[in-house]
Amino acid sequence: MWLAGLMVVWATALLALSLAGVFALLHTVYWLVSPPLSPQAQDYEALAKALPTSTDNAYRVEGLFAPAALGPVQYGRCIHPFLQLRKDQEAEKQKGVERCNQGKTLLSLPPALDQAKVSPGWTEREWLTLAQAVPDQTLLSRTKEIAAAGPRIFGYRPLDLSPPLRPLLMLNLWQSAHALALWRQGRIDDAVSAFEDAIGDNLQSADDTLIEAMLSVNGLSKNLLALQLVLAQSPAPDEASAQRLQQVLDAMDGMPSRGAKAMDAEWATYASSFDFEELRKQWDRPGVLGWFTTAPLRLTHREDTLNRLAIQFGVARQRMLTASQGASMAQSATTQMPDASPCASLGTAAIVCYGALPNPFGRYFLDNMDVEASAYERYGVRIADVRNLAAATRLTLEARRRGLTSQGLAAFVANAPPEMRDVFTRQPFAYDAQARELTIVLREKSTVLGDTGEYRLPL
């Protein structure tokens, strides 16, 4: 009996050793024949390497509310490490920030501006009230410095947080309200300059990162609501001012390419997850434990992993670009994401399945990485939505330039040129001649423009 049991043990051990040998031989062959970086992955890597890795302007944004006597970059660098602390380190964080403050008072936004929530239904009175909530001049000066200083980047690793950008959006919103107020005071040239600056600042940052692109869409929606309202309720501006505004609105047509450029930073973030040398330094432990801890990284072929990632990423990028140009979801979905590994759906048996494939850990990482083409597609739709608002604003400007009223206005809307029509359908906007309102259809929910469906603008 004991001999039979011993034979079973030996047979099991021999089988395990044989499988391990086959695994080792198989993956040695796989490693020797693993492909180099594909041309597509090389292109993405080249674009990512051209990006700034960290900028003083990110610290300038983080230090926006620094006491007036302190420089925002220096202050941002001082508070940055403390802002990265965990929630259970709140006391340490507070003490660190207080040391950076040097006993001086932080700047802040006026409450009315900080709490403002713009929507298509905002009246001129609400915009004029907001214009009275004038921010501290130091904040306005710092905002101009930030706009002129380029990208606001801490890095592209998944844990590299963006600087807090909401205050910049609110200061940009005030600039639009101020522009509307200047217009009402008859200072048209100054008003146009203010609109140029507000819209230009949002366009300029739209190609830095995808987060910035979406925040730019938010800011541009507010800029355009203010501009469209003042155009709809005013006589025609002089021709020079009208041409300047036309140029600003035409620049909105570049948003799809800016969104596509922002995807370079997305690739840099994804690819940083496969910076195995850096990850090994973080995970490594002394002795045998360290080898087993970092074994998945040592056995992952980076080039093959990035090649597979490039295919997924290329689909996501193309679908976002197509959607931002106004294509329907069905049209943009014609570019299909490659199927996941067959191992992904096998549950506990997946470990055996992955083990039989080349680059098993790389495939496993990719199958569990969230590169959702549909999510990027929705980002593209948001870009197209704000371009739709720009088209309606362009239509409003041209109607005022032509001095159209009543039937002439209705006929003009119905026969509007392509750049003044719905970006998605290429059809004229619906127009209610009695209410003198345009109807715009929002395709993706917006914190500014509201839920999906119709919203109305005065004409």
C-alpha cells in the first residue's frame, strides 16, 4: 500500500516538473521570438516623449490662492507634498499647509462666483450680477500668468494628480460675465477683447490632457452662452468687432484635433503602467521574496504589451475623434475594439490559459485595463456638443450682421450655410419664430448645458 502511495507522489511530482519544464521551454521560445515595438506603438511613444513631464505652471495653479505677498509657484511647491497625504493624515496635512501660509491670509473667490451655476436659461440680469462679483486683482493677474505659461502637468503616472483647475474655470467664467457687462456699457471693443481672452484660454489648454479638454468644453460652453445671449439681445456690432468674433468662433472648429492631441497624454499614462524598471524598484524586496514579488514584471514583455495596447488605444482615439466631428454613435462605432483574450472569461481556469499564451502577464494586465472605446467616444460627443453651441452662436452673429427680423430671420435659419447648422445632422436648427428661439439638441449630458435633449437659445 505504501509503495502505491509513493508511486502516486512520484508521478505527481514528475508531472509537475514536466509541466514546469514545458512552461519554461515554451516561454523561452516566446521570449526569443517576441516582436519589437510596432510602428503604431513607436508613433505613440514618440508623441508621449515629446510631452512636458512636469511644469512650474502646475505648481503655479496649485498655488493660485497663495497669500498676495507669496509667489504662487513657490507656494505651490511648498503645499504640494502635503496635499498628497492620505485622509488619515489630515492633521499633518493641515500643519504643513499652515507652515506654507507663513501666517498670512489666503486669497479666495467671491462667494457669488464660487457658487455660480450657469445654464442656458440664464438671463442677462444674472450675468450682470455675476460680473459684480469682482475677484481679487492678484488672482486675475495670476490667471493671465497661468494662461501664458503653457501646460499644467505634474506627470503622467496614474497616481500623478492634476492641479486643481476648477478655480481657473470660475475665474474664466467671471471674465465672460465681465465681457457681457462691458458690452452693455457700450465698450464693445473691450468686450470683444474679453471674450477673445476667455475663449482663447479655454482653447489653448484643450490639447494638454483629456481632463483639460473636457474642462475646456465646460468653460467654452459658459463663454458661448454669454456671447450668444448678448448677440441675440443687441444690435449688430461694428464690422471689425464682428470679424474678430467670427475668428474666435471659427477657432472652435479645431476642437476635434485638440481633443485628439490630448490623447497623447492618455497614452503616456497608460504606457507608464508598463514602465517595468520603475515598478520593479517600487515592488522589489530583498532575497527570494523580492524575486517572487516582481516575477510578473520580469516575465512581461513590454514591447508586445505596448503593441497590443496600441491597437486598443488606436481604436479608442479614432472613435473619440470621429465622434467629436459630429458622427453618430453608430458611425463612430464602426471602428471596433479588438476582442479580449479568450482566457479573460474562464474564471479560476484563466491562470492555466494565460500560462499557455505568449506574454501571459502582459495579456492579463491588458484584459483588466480599462481602455473603453465607448467612454472616449462620449468625450468626443461632448466636444461636438460645444461645437454645436458655437454653430448656433455663429448663426446669431451673422443674423445680427445682416439685420434680419421676422420672416427674413426664419428664412435665414432654414437656409443657413453648413457652418451654422447642427454639427451632428447637418440640418438647420429648429426655430420658433413666435418665441424667437433656436432649439439645440444636446447629445451628451453636461454640467452646464443640462441633460440630453433640447435646450433653447434666444435669437
